[in-house]
Amino acid sequence: MSWRDFWNADTPIYVNDRHKILHYRLVARDIAALVPSPEAVVLDYGCGEALSARRVAAACGRLYLCDGAPLVRERLEERFAAEPKIVVLSPEAIDAIAPASLDLIVVNSLLQYLSVEEFGDLLGLWRERLKPAGRLVLADVIPPDASALDDARALLGFAWQGGFLGAALVGLARTTLSEYRTLRAELGLTHYSEGEMIETLRERGFVPERRPSNLGHNQGRMTFLARPVLFQR
Ligand SMILES: C[S@@+](CC[C@H](N)C(=O)[O-])C[C@H]1O[C@@H](n2cnc3c(N)ncnc32)[C@H](O)[C@@H]1O
């Protein structure tokens, strides 16, 4: 099984519905805060179920939701069929987005599931689709020293605040025995140090900076903002 197969099914990542709802609510709030104008064209790449995408759509002119898993896209299409501002896309369909037409691309909690080569290819694609003044936001990037224990601690903090601590404790025990744990041990997750990420983004024609806080609940992970370099020598 690959990470792609894993995401094309119901995953044990969320301990219950409340966890999933609160997670997507928080992510949507943070993405909406990054939208530069009410007319902005936004791409949420690797969006997952994006339960609160209406909040982002309300803040922008058009919202593209792109996910690699057909099952996830089916659910998105069903959920947002009546939303004129939301367009659901497969990664292959990104070609249909005109070059230099996006104001904001957000990639939250995806890079750990991609190889360094896949990430490099996507950086090229994203850069091409961004307007000269557009911004790429890479969030929930896992630093090399972060462990599954750090993720568990962050989840428990989120669960405590969100009123689902009991379910989180049960969920953590379940995840330990789940496919996710086996896959994490077998396939691993891709980590980046702050320096590696800054360097990679510079090499790919961006002006990067690390944001002081991460998107979502896990502040042990990192978020980077990157603007296309306008004049390359
Ligand atoms: C951890 S989830 C993150 C979902 C969402 N961004 C969030 O913040 O909760 C990763 C998502 O990325 C999708 N994905 C994995 N590989 C992908 C790829 N190469 N291109 C597009 N989406 C991908 C998966 O199907 C999954 O829905």
C-alpha cells in the first residue's frame, strides 16, 4: 500500500467526527485569513475533505479544491455541487488553470507524503500558475526532529480544548495499531528542516520566509510563505 492508496479510503487519522469538523474549521479559518482580496483566486492543493471550504470561498472570488484521491474528490463534488465559487479538480486537471492566474496556493499537511522529487515537480507547477504577486503557502511541514509522540501531544492539547479528549485517547491507541502506524514505519514521512525548505524554495525561484506560527493545531510543525522571484538573473 502507498500513501496515495491510504488517502483513497476512510482514514483513522480523525478520532471522531468532532475532531474532523474542528480540524477543518481551524484550517479554513487560517486559510481564509491568508486570502489577499475578495476577488482572489485560490487553490487548496491536497485539500482533503475540506469540510469548511465555504468559509474560504466566502473570502475569495474562486476556490479550486484539488485532491489526488478519487474518493475524496467524489465527496467534495457532492458537498459543494451548489457552490458557484468552488471548483473540484484532480491533480491532472490543474493543467486547465491558466498560467499566472492564481493569487494564493495553500498546501497544508501534504509534503510529508510526497518524495522530494514529487515536491520539486509540484513547485515548478505551482510557480507557473501563480500570479507575479501571488503567494505559495506550505504548511504543516514536519521538521526532522519531530516524532509521532510530538503529534500525539499536539492532538491531546487540541482535543482538550475541543472537548474530545476521551475520544482522542481511544483514537491514539487505535492509530497505534492501525495501517497508518504501519505505513508510517514502512514508507516513512518526508521531513524538512527550516534551512532545507528555504534553500529548496530559493532554488526553485521563490523568495521564501518562515511564518511564526503553523496553520492548524500542531505548532511543532512549520509554515512557509513564498513569493515568485520576479526578475531572475
Ligand atoms: C493529510 S491530508 C491533508 C488534507 C488537508 N489539506 C488538511 O489540511 O487537512 C493529505 C491529502 O493530500 C492528498 N494527496 C496526497 N498526495 C497527493 C498528490 N500527489 N496530489 C494531490 N493530493 C494529494 C490526499 O488524498 C489527502 O486528502
